[in-house]
Amino acid sequence: MNSSSSLWSVFVTFLRLGVTSFGGPTAHLGFFHEEFVSRKKWLTEQAYGDLLALCQFLPGPASSQVGFGIGLMRGGWAGGLLAWAGFTLPSAAIMCLFALGVMSWGSGGGWLTGLQLAVIAVIAKAVWNLASSLCPNRATQTMALAAAAVMLLVSGSIIQIGLMVAGALVGAFFLKADAKAPEGEAGQTEPEITDQSGGAVSSTVCLTLFVTLLVTLPIIAATSGPGLGWKLADSFYRTGSLVFGGGHVVLPLLQQETVEPGWVAEDTFLAGYGAAQAVPGPLFTFSAFVGTAASGVGMGLVALVSVFLPSWLLVGGLLPHWNKLRRIHWIRRALAGTNAVVVGLLVAALYHPAWTRGVSGMKDVAFVLVTFALLVVWKLPPWLVVVVAGIAGAVVLS
């Protein structure tokens, strides 16, 4: 299982998926199922469902975590890292090149305006979809709207963290006991998840390192001097540790972490987020764009590794214990509360910075409505809508 040929097969398979997997995390999970359950039969239906349930339970990008978990189960830590590299590096390279292009060409021009306006439609669709699934009742809807109101009145990364902690506590103590179970659990018998991550010792090391970095990186960043390296590592590691609800939630978190301190201009930030919709692979590779735009390709790599590192540690640390954790009802309720807050954060981000920064007249409003219709009514893939928005922006918004 750990032979060089097996590891090479893991890398090549995920590399092919990394250059062809358009459509966002839901599509990625479908591609994984087709490739690894139906075709290659590396996992059973039940094992795949159990792994999917674990990754939906954790913060971070679910599709990337599932890919890393498949590699981990197939070839240990080497397999997990090769799976991540194959799936992630193609889109990360594209985003780094795009950032270098924006730095060379400047952030003006109708095509960049088109990308920024497309972001509004993309976020609106994410709010639409997430609200229907994560806020199914009055309690969670109220929590989402309250979180949005707080973020619009008092911004800041500490406020975001506090809101998510508050959402988890409210969910654990006050939401109904039948909070939605992770997908893939209903009707299943004893889980089949197995892993080669090293068992209890490796699990303890991973979880200890996860907490240690979460606590110590802010201290190191605060005392590291004027350089951006440790500051970027801290910001992106914290973001990767707190993103519940999918890749779109990186927008409000990273906006506070990188635009507010002046590392990246807001126009550039939004243009990069729009471009991230048009590349294959995980949306979290947006981090490579932000790091590169802030201070070159080296910082892009720091940002990329830092934002994914929490996922590696959490999947490696919790995979051996998931069979027990998934049956604890208060954890499910806490996750339901956190997810409701996530919807609120996206609602706030839809207004600021996306709307307040991107829309400046009725022509822009019409542009947003058309792109939203293409996404929601005509159900075109986001990558195609973003490409169309960039071209249309160059023609009608220059």
C-alpha cells in the first residue's frame, strides 16, 4: 500500500482531478465518488460516506479534506500529502500567476470590475444555498441574522471568532437535540473507516500541534518584527482553523485579516476572489493569490500551506476517533449553531466589502442581476459565469 507505485498512482490521479475538477466542492465530491468508489474501488460506499461526514464536521474545505483523507487512508501521510499536492497545486499556480499579472497590470480596467461584480453574485448564491440547508428553522435563522447585524456594526477578526464561539455554545445548549446529522450517516451500520496515519500516537501529536500553533502563532507574529512571513502564517492558519461552511467563508475572514491591515488592496482582493471561481480545484487556493499579491510568490506559498495545515492536522488527528465523535449529540448541535453564524457572516460580507466596494451605479446593479440570473436561474457553472463577467466587464464597464 505504501509502495512507490501506489503513491505515484495517488499523486497522478489527484493531479488529473486537480486540472479538471471545475464546479466547486459539491462537484469535487461527486468526482471523488466516481473515481475512488465507483471506478478504482479504493473505498466502499460506506467508508466514503463516513469520511465525508467527518470532513463536513470539521472546519476547513470539505472537498480538500476528503481528498487528503483518501490519500491518508491509501498511503499514509505521504499519500495524504501527495493527494493534496496533486489536487491543489495546479489551481494554486494559476492563482499565483494571476496575482503577478494584477501586480504588473494594475487593478484598474473593466475586466477586473466585472470580476468584482461577479463576486457579489457568487456570494449571493452561496448565501441562498447555505441558508436553505444550514438555517432550516426560526432559531438558526435568527442566529444568522443576529450574527450579520453584529458584523455590520462591529467588524474585526476577533468579533468573527467570538460570534462562532457564541454560535457553538448557543447551539450546544439551546438548539433541538435532533440537529441535522452529518451527511452520509443515515441508515448506515458500523463505520468502515480505516487509516494509516499512525493510530493513537499520531492522532495525539496532530491535535496537540493544531492547538499549539493556534495559540503560539499570534504571539510569534506579534513579536516577529516588520516582515510579513509570520503574520501571514498566523492569519491564514487561523482562517483555516475557523472556516465552517465551505470555501466561500474565506472571504469575510481573509478580508478582515489582509485588507484591513493594508497588505492587499480591496479591489485586488475582490478581483482575485472572482478569478478563484474560474479555476479548477479548491477555492482555498485563493490564499495563494492573496499571499502573492501581498509580497510575492514566496508569501503565496506560505499562505497556501498555512491555510491548509489545520485541515491536515485535524483530519489526521480525528480520523481514528470519528466513529465515537459522530454519535455525540451536543457536538452536532454546536456545529449547527456555528453553521448558522457562518451564514450570517456571509450575509454581512455580501454587503461589505462586496456590495459597498463593488457597486457604484445602476449599470453595476444591472450587471450583478444578470450574473446572478446566470448562476441561479440558468444554472451555469461559476467558472463560466466569471469568465463571461470578465469579458463583459471589459466591453461595457471600461
